[in-house]
Amino acid sequence: MFDAKKVSEEIVQWIREYFDKNAGERNCQAVVGLSGGKDSSTVAALCVKALGADRVMGVLMPQGEQWDINFSHELADHLGIKKCVVNIKEGVDAVFYALKEGGLLLNRQATVNTPARIRMSVLYAVSAVVGGRVANTCNLSEDWVGYSTKYGDSAGDFSPISDLTVTEVRAVGKVLGLPVKFTDKMPADGLSGLSDEDNLGFSYAVLDRYIREGICEDKSVKDKIDNLHKINLHKLQLMPSFKLRE
């Protein structure tokens, strides 16, 4: 049985120990990209409990107009943390324009992943300005099936919830006192008009049970999960490097 209270306390202690060992300056800040969803909200709340609200910086990164950006503003206000807004539209447009000028045709992979990588660059720029460490906000369920962008949202300096499933992240968020509108906000890519579960073709409840218990009654779904896990392992492993023979 998952004990959300116990796990949240263990993560809080882990964050404190990480900053004690790796943060350098005493007031080093946790820099968290805020989407207003379960993952970034829970990570931000964990950092607040571990370090104090004055040492957490929330970064909002819309790409032009973002219909649900109020969730991010409300989350920052709820936690009492500092926030800044960095609109990435012009940066993304500039990259896309340069690619087209170079004779390259954009495809879906470039269109979806480039903004995520630019957002990570923004987080590190903010981190450099304020003196901080970037929080990774990926969870185990999404990592398991590769639902993240390599060197985008899969990057960071410390990763508080990467060993928790979606179900467990929501439970930790609720233990930390986050309103349901943050913990249960429908995860979506913001591009297709579909939810993450629609895009994946199965629910997180089914995926989480398979990860934790090895049970999935639908063989076609099990096979799809297994295949996604296999082909996306490169996102979780260290980059292969050639070694000279002695």
C-alpha cells in the first residue's frame, strides 16, 4: 500500500540533502517550470516544504497565447512562490524559420519537441540568473513509455518524482494540500487537442497497475506498453560513449 505521507516526507528530506550537497550558496533556489498540472505542482510543493517558498522560483513558459496559463499563476500564488513569465513563441518561430530557410521541412517530431527543448534552455537561463538548480518534473509512468522529450522536459538537475507513478504523484500532491484542480488537471500536449491518455491509447490507471503489479488484462495494450518502453529506453539511459582500448 502506497503511503503518500511517508513518501512525501522522504522526498522532502531528499531535496534538502541534495541542496545541502550540491547547491553551493546557502540561498540557492529550486527552479520549476510550471504548467499548473499534477507533476510541476507537486514538485513545486515539495520544494516549498523542503526549502521554503522564498527559495522556489516558478517559471511560466507559454508559446504565444496559452488557454490554461491561469492554472500556473494560481499555483504560484497558492504556494506563495516567486514567478516569472518567459514567452517562448518568438524563439520557437525563429528556429522554425531558420530551418525552413535552410531548406528543411518541419515534421511533427520537430514541431512537438523543439518547444520543449527551448523551455529547458529557458529554465537553465533563469537558473543562471537567480542562482539555482532546475527541477525535473517527469514521473515514472510517462518516463516508462517515453512520453517526454529528450533534453527537454526529461532534463534537469534533480528529479523528485521520477520514481512515482501518476497515481502516486497525485496522492503526494493531495497530501501536500494541493487543490484537486492542480492534482487532477487533465494532462494534454497543448497541440493536438487530445489528452495524454488519448494520445497514448490507454489510461494511466492501466499503465500504473502494469508497472507496479505486472497486470494488464488487455494483451494489445500490454504489447503496446512493452514496445513503447523498449524503444524509448534511450531517453532514460546515459548517452553511449566510445571507450578507447588499452
